[in-house]
Amino acid sequence: MKKLFIYLTKQPFWVNLLASLALVFLIGFLFLQSLSWFTHHGEYLKVPAVKGQNVDNAIKILESRGFDVIIQDSVYFDSIPRYTVIKQLPDPDATVKVNRTVFLTINRATTPAINMPKLEGLSFRFAYDMLQRNHLRLGDTIYRPDFMKGSVLEQQYNGSRITAGTKVPWGAQITLIIGGGLEVQQMLVPDLVGLTFAEAKALLETKGITLASVIAMTTVKDTAAAFVYKQNPERFDIDKTPLYIRPGQTMDVWLSPTPLEVDSLKTKDQKDLLQ
């Protein structure tokens, strides 16, 4: 090595320069050749189609062909089996280099939860569109006498009213209570005095009358078991003439913890008239 160094130092500058350039060229050539070997330069494969297959089978197929696999996302479709490949990138039959990574999107296993939209107050058609956009289904449609004809009065899930923002399963069936308009037919104002609140509420529902205000005495502990001692509208006017009400209209009730005496002004004739 020492002799080689002495030999080189004795050579003209241009000789050393040419030797250096030749050495750099040789190193660069060897590097490019090795890089091509490591990266499989010039070697290409076609990406197999795995869309629609189970994710485990898809991964086996891709890895057996020399591809790396990454599951990058998951979506949900209730009409497609779980763990099914929904999308792949690169696309099927694309020509790519060996060792290329294939990204898969699969159908998730668990049913996602949906925020219940606010449908009350909307028209039925708009509410139906909202359900579809939020991946929910229309269950029953129940028409209730109300002046808001064609509008959604209440939204229900599993028989109970559900508020906007509550989590419900993807594809849940939602029942809509829709205003059917006020019927022309009139009925006598029902007698609620003496009934429990639960009995009065049930009676009004059968007649299509909406319960509005509920005013309870401070001593009332259990509203459902409390008794109605006053109602509005009453059954008779000041001239003792029977009053009428239509389905869709409202009534107010006053509650006490125990039954109170029925108004002494009610006469037997009035009772007979309303039977």
C-alpha cells in the first residue's frame, strides 16, 4: 500500500485525475447495478382482483403473488357479507412493480351507530328522504288528527319516542306519527274529572284528543296515580249547554293526590245527556 501511494504521488496530475474519474465511474456503475437487483428493476406484476372476496382469502392471494397488504379503511353495507373486500388500490389488473403494497377497504363486522336526525316538524316526504340519507328505514306510519296535516308529529323507535341525536343502529326502523288534519266530526267533551291521570290520558288518546297542560298540586307524588279534579275545556258552558270538541284539539287537566268531590252543579239530566 505504501509503495502504491509513493507510485501515485510520482505520477503526473492528469494521470491521477483520470484514475480518480475511472474509480468513481466504477463505483457508480456497481451501485446502480446492485440497486436494480435489490428493487427488482424491470420486474412487473399484474394486481389480482380480490374485490368481493373475504379479506383473509384476499390477503393470501396477494401475498402469494409477492404483494404487501394493508387494510386502510372499513365501511358498512348491510347488503354485503362482513369482512368482504369493498375496494382495492391499485385496481385489479393494474401493472405494478414487485413488492408493491395493495391497500384494501373492507366491510366492517360491527353495525355502526347512527345519530337520530330531527324529523319532527318536517313534511313526511322530507322526513323520509332524511331517513334514507342517514341509513335508517321507515317503519310504521300512524296518522293522528292534528292541524299540522302531513307533518311529522313524533318520531319513535321500538315503540317509544326518540329525540334527535340519540344513537340508533344502522338500518333501524323508525315509526313516524303524522298529522292527519282536523276532522270535521265533533264529539262531546269527555268527562275526565274523577279519573286517574293514566285513565284520562288513555281516554283522550282513543278519541284523538291531545293532552296539553298538566297542572298538579304540590302534594302529588305519583302523577300517573293522581286524580283529575278539573279540566279545560269543561263539559258544559255557563248556561249548562254541552260543549263539543274535535279530534286533534287539546285539553288541559288539573291533578290532586286524592279524588275530589265532583262539581255539585252537575245534574242528573246533564249526565244522562252525555251517556
